[in-house]
Amino acid sequence: MRLYISADIEGIAGVVSRQQTLPSGLEYEAARRWMTDSVAAAAEAAFAMGAEEVVACDSHLASQNMMIDRLPERVQLIRGVRRPLGMVAGIDEGRFDGALFIGWHTGSTHRSGVLGHTMRGLVLREVRLNGRVVSEAGFYHPLLGQFGVPLIGISGDDAFVEETRGLVGDVEAAVVKWAYGHLAARSLTPAAAQAEIAAMTRRALGRLADFRPAPIEGPIALDVVFKHRPPADTLALLPQVERLDAYSIRVMVPDMRGASNFMAVVTGYDPTEQ
């Protein structure tokens, strides 16, 4: 059995501010340790349930957050940016029996959720697939499906769990904090959260046969709504892009890999990445 884990930081227990998610910020070192240990808890539970291989993917900012020397020895870690398939890089290599989203968050238009945003919060207002608004989890779920991998478990705050189950169905979940707003929550301690994540992983693997991949048949209408006009102005110059309104564009892509590639362009180059 092979398990894939994609990890973000905003949905990790104890994380409530943007400062904790930035390398220069207050408590970042603590937050990245909590993130690493959350993934380690899931991986250890998977190995105990018979997994032969666990591949983890660091999926926050420059993707160099997780402390590789704190992970179980048998875990393989995907790090670094400008990579194919974004937050699920490597999902197309071999066959995975299931995937977990650890430490993920709500989308930018959800009414609640700690640090909720979609892909690049300072740039994007909304992303839609065939007219349906999707969060990051809602976007990457059918991308997993394109490669025959079911999403089997998630962890984050209560709003993320509610939103994601509404988008993807009855996956196992570990609620590690309860959102009081965009920048506040009631949280489990890291140790208690890691125990919840381990228990969620065991439940998910225990009912692995219940989960099915959920691809979207192409072509797919990908709509992107920006917070400001200039990105829409620029992308509308491309012949394949349709301008929907002042802030929105649409492009038809053949499949979710194509959608992922387009979004990699949309979210743009960060000059701090070397």
C-alpha cells in the first residue's frame, strides 16, 4: 500500500496568524515543527496499518517548511517550487492507494475558516470548475482523481472540514481547531492534534475500499476571479482566454492537469524564489 500526504500550514493546530506561516514571522519555527509532526503522526499510523511507502508533499509557500530530519525514516518528502501538479506534485508517479490533505484550509469565499484563501490570497478572489466554486481542496480533489487516487482523509479547522466534505463527500476528518474568525481559533495542543490525525489516518485506511477517485471529464471550464483588474487585463491578451468581466477570465482546459498548469501561470512568479 502506498499513501500520499499533501501538507499545508494554515490548518495546523495552533496556527492562527499569517506571521506564523512566514519564515520571518513570530512562531514560524514552532508552526513548521507542528506541521512536520502532524505529517509524521499520519505516516506512523499508516505504517502501522501496513503501508509500504508514504510520500509527503510540502505544499506551503516555497515548500521548504517541513523539517525532513523529524520525519519517520521511511517517508519520502517532495520539496521546492515551480513543480508540475502543484500541491499534489508526484501524484502521477506510480499508483497511490489514497491521499490525505493535512493542515489545509477553507477557500477565499467561505464565510469562515482560519486564514482561508484560494491558492494565492493576495491575488485571487475565486476559482470555479465548470461553474462550481472550489477551494484548494475542491480543486485538487479531481486532480487526484485524474490519476486514479481517492482522497480518504483531511485535517484542519471545523470550517475546512465542513466545506471540504460538501465538495468531495464523506472523507474521514480530524478537526484540530475551531475557527473564531479569520485570525482566531480554539485549538487542540499539537500533541492532541497529532493523536487525532493518527486516529483519522487509521480510520481512513481501515475503510479504504469505500473511497473512489473522482475525476472530472474534460474539457473543463476554468474560471478565475481576481481581486484587482491588471491580471485579468494581461491574461485576456491570450487568444484562448475569454474575458468574463472586469475581474474574471475563463479558459477551456483539456483536463485537470491542464487546469493545474494554467493556475501555476496565473499565480505567477514570486521574486523571492531563487
